[in-house]
Amino acid sequence: MATLGSSSQTLVDWAKQLDPNGKIADVAELLSQKNEVLTDMLWQEGNLPTGHRITQRTGLPTVYWRLLNQGTPSSKDTTAQVDEQTGMLNARSQVDKKLAELNGNVKRYRLSRAKAFLEAMNQEMASTLFYGNSGTAPEEYTGLAVRYSDIGSGAPANAQNILDGGGTGSDNSSVWLCGWGDDTFYGIFPKGSKAGLSHTDLGLDDVLDSSSNTYRAYKDLFEWDCGIALEDWRYVVRVANIDISALVAKASAADLIELMIKATHRIPNLKGCKPAFYMNRTCFQMLDIQRRDDVISGGGLTYSNVDGVITPTFRGIPVRVCDSLTETEAQVA
């Protein structure tokens, strides 16, 4: 793999740089352990207070063959700007002061409560990365499924990066190949803010119960301002319409290995990015089963050391399990 530019880093890298007291680093580590997509996802600070403006080349300049004593017309390329928005993912926790103190270790008890909020925010972040839709929920950012959702007549150019697994019902899932990189695909956070999930200890405060009576409670605020920037759509591939019931029954099932091979050939330069496959547990299970027929010929799923961790790989590309990828997707048509 090529060494990526220093402008793109993982959440753990950003946390180590931005918070010397180590608190954010601890949170980032917890998130990475809970969701494998954050192990790979690279992040950049946006150039806007609410997101990131991308300038994309939409056309190349015209070039000419010329004869002696003949001039050459001027030409230029064409560009377009796209604004990627971020969203504000928040959560608040409060626990009765007496209940926290019954534990005998208030800090440890509050940490155990905080882990549930971290996991909930982590799951929401991963789900939005794939299924977010700012068109129907303006508080979210737009995820990948909305961007790669049309393979019909008159479909946009990125339709060539949507592979059809053959499913037609409503119990479909997708496998994604993402090529993370400085100028391909990465996570963003607003200009002037911090990367990753931040925690604010609001201390003891008076709160109201359901009957508007007051009691003392410890309060915490969790915030994560984030989004994604897709600079080059060619570096993300969706293997859509994988019929889950057919896949498990192995009756007219999608050939995951063949589809994943095709996906790797859609990426312009695998060495110029940090590629990884993402799928849910059912797809990963059936990929593992399907690979038995290909092992003899040297293809399929293997295991490699990736960043010091034994990781399933497909043709050298890490394969990650992502539980946020559902089995109830509608057909991409």
C-alpha cells in the first residue's frame, strides 16, 4: 500500500495530537474497538464552519496536434465546487447523585454509564455513514447509499461503481469497497473544531423528574460533529442487491467472490488509497463458506497481519464486519 498524505489520519491519530491530557484518546480507542469502520476511516479538518468545500475537475483541456507555422488555440479545464455538510451528533447523560455514590466509586460508575452512550453514538455514526439522507433528515449528513442508488436509464456516472447482486425483494444487503485517501474519500469535521467524539463533564446539577420535582444528578454531554467527503466517486464501490435469504439458502445466491473481484477492478488505483471491504455478519459468514470452493485455486478469503492485527483479507484488502449494514435494503434499480 502507498503511504498516504499526513493530512488524513485516523481518529486515534487526531486524538493523540489534539488532546494532550489523553481523555479524547481514550474515547477514540473505545470507538475503534466497537466499530471496525473507524479503524480504517481517515479524517480531515473541513475548510468551512459547517463542513468542507471540494473543487472537482469536471473536464480536461483540449489538446491539439499542430503543423509548422501553425498556431495552437488556447484551452482550459473545467471545475465544479461541491459543499459537503457535517452534522451534530449529541447525547446527554444524567445519573442520580445518590445512585452514583452507592457504587462506592463515582468515577467508575459514571464511566460504565458513559460506555453505553459511546456505543449508541458509534452505531448511529456508522449507520449514517452508509444510510444518512440530508434530503429527508436535514440534521444528518448524506451517506453512501443515497449517493450510489441508481443504475437505471439516465443514471449518473457513478452507476458504473454499483454492481448488481441480483436481488429484487426487500431483504437485500450491500458490500462496500471504500478506498480511503487524502483526495478520494474521508471523514470531515468542521473548521476549527476537534476530531472525534468529545465529552464534557457538566458536574452536579439540579434536574427535574417526570413530576417536575428536583433532585441532584451528575450530568455529562457527548458531542460528535462529523460528516464525509467524497472527492472522487471512483474510489467507492457498492455491491448492491445481495438477496440475504437466497444467500443463506445457497439457492440462486450472489457469488460474493466474483462480485468482490469485479469491485476491485472498479477502483482506479488500489495502491493510491487505503482500501477495505465492509459487510454485515451474514455476508461475511457466507463469504467464508463460499471461499471453500476457491481455496484450491488460490482465491478467496485469507488472513493477514494488518497493523499488527490478524485480519481477514480478500486479495490483500482487509474485510471488515459492519453491523450497521442492514438486511432490509430495497432493490437498487
